[in-house]
Amino acid sequence: MPFIRKSFPIAVFLACAFFIYSYVRDNLSDFSVILKISPSYLLLIGCVWLALLIVNGLFLNALTISFGIDLNFFEYFSISIITSFGNLFLPMKGGAGFRAVYLKSRHDFDYTYFMSSLAANYLVVLIVTSVAALGCMALFYISSGMFSLPVALVFLGVAVFTSWPVFFPPSSPEWIAVRWVRELTNQVLSGWNIIRKSRKTVVRLLSLSALNLLLYSAVTWLEFAAFHMKDIRGNEIGFLQAAIFSEIGGLSFFIGITPAAFGIKESVLMFSSQFLGITQSQALTVSLVDRAVSVVVLCLFFGFASLYINRKLGIKNVGTGSPASSAPPR
């Protein structure tokens, strides 16, 4: 059983990589447009990606403040960089493991509190993403008459599933028969119960999630615009289409079987975004360029982030800093 658990992500990764390779090989002419991308667009896309990493850091800071830890800008920015870098190579969003170890080592942040805050993080992000996607799909249907019931049902299901613990929190998850589901539910509820005590923190988390979604939609729209892509009706791919496309991609990221959901995200986008008038080749092209630019941005700042974090841990180890104690959350 342990062997199957370890080998399954590798098998999925190899299968997805082979599928993408085969598709690109068989449709090579459709991807020649990548070589024609303007450097100015690449620079602009890179700047938006940098802004996304900063917002992710702000989100982390908003979460830790609820537990009595206030990170400075360079600290949460460096954690965001290294976490995202780790997610590139580790399945199941393994970069979060670094976050847990660092916060424990530097700020004595209990692993239980970390898991609760991480669960609350995903809860807020999924709620905002699913609700925004449903709203965008409704607007797109009104303006174009194009709609996908399966995609809408997936987002509706996610919205309902993630909203019930927020609006109708159960007193205890003991009624859930499956152990791992019960434990996961308990972590989500524990994190949310801690965070929701501060209305300011909840508003901040929702605002940052919305900003993150807006920036990701903007970077996706820029990637379509960089290639002057048109949809199947011959119109330029607009911001609303890019927003729905990015929301589908964002949801697929939570299927973290492979590193950074590589292959899974691309496959989901290729087969689920056609109702937007976006072809499979266009979806794969934009997704691959998006990955390439994000990797370059991460590599550019990874050295600084590593040096800064090592310095922070060094200060902790020699006892010259004044880290936060393991106090109970506010």
C-alpha cells in the first residue's frame, strides 16, 4: 500500500507529461506562435506574477496575525517564493511543508495551528474562486449565450461544500464516519473558528483572495493578448473569458497529485474551457507559457529568499532574535 501511494503521483505525472508531449508533437504548427511573443508582454506578465507572489505573502501574514505572529514584508515575501518554488517539484503542494517547518523554527508556531490555518486558507480561496466563477459564467452566458453545465455544477458543488462550515458550522464532526474526512473537517473548522473571531482578518482574507483572483485573471488575459488569440467566433479573447479560464485552472491546482498540478491543470483546461470558444491548442499554449514565466520569476528571486530565510533562522539559532512565543491564538 505505501508503494502504491508513493508511485501513484509519479505514474500520473508521467502519463500527463506523455499526453502533453504527444499532443504538442502532433500539433506542432499550432505552437509556433510561442516563438513570436513580444518581450514587452513577457516583462509585463512577469511583473504581474511578482505581484501575485506578494499577495500570496500578504495572505500568509493575514493568517499568522490571527495566531499572534506578525511577519515583515521580506519575511512573508521570501516564504511565498520558497513555498511556490517547492510546489514546482513536490506533489500534494509540498512547498507548504517548508512553511510549517520555518514558522515552527523561527516563531514557535505549533504544527496543529499551522494545519488549521492552512485548511482555513484553502476554505477561503475555494469559496471566493467558486463564487466568482459562477458569477463570471453567468455574465458570459448573458453576453454570448455560451455555457457549460458540467463546469457550472462543479463550481456550484465546491461553493456549497466550502460554504456550509462557514455559514452553518457544526458543533462537532464526530458524526462523519470516515476517519480521514472527519479529521480534515475538524482541522478546517478549528482554523476557521480561530480566524473568524476577528472580522478584520476575515475581511482581509476575502479581499486578498479576490485581489489574487483578479491578478491571475489579468495575467491570463495578457497571455492570450500576447499571442493575439481569437476565439472560435473570430473575436479577441476578452477579460471575462480569461477570468473563467483562470478560475478553472485555479480550481485544478487543488488536485495536487503532481508537482504544481503539472499535466492535470493543462488537461482540465484543454477539455473544460472549449465552451469559452478557446481551442485545446490555445489553452495548452497559454498554460505552458504561464508556467514558464512563473518559473523564471521564482528563479530570479529564489536566491534572495533563501539567503534571507537562512539569515532569519541563523539569528534564531544564535539567540540574538526575539521570536514570538508559542502563545495561544488571539
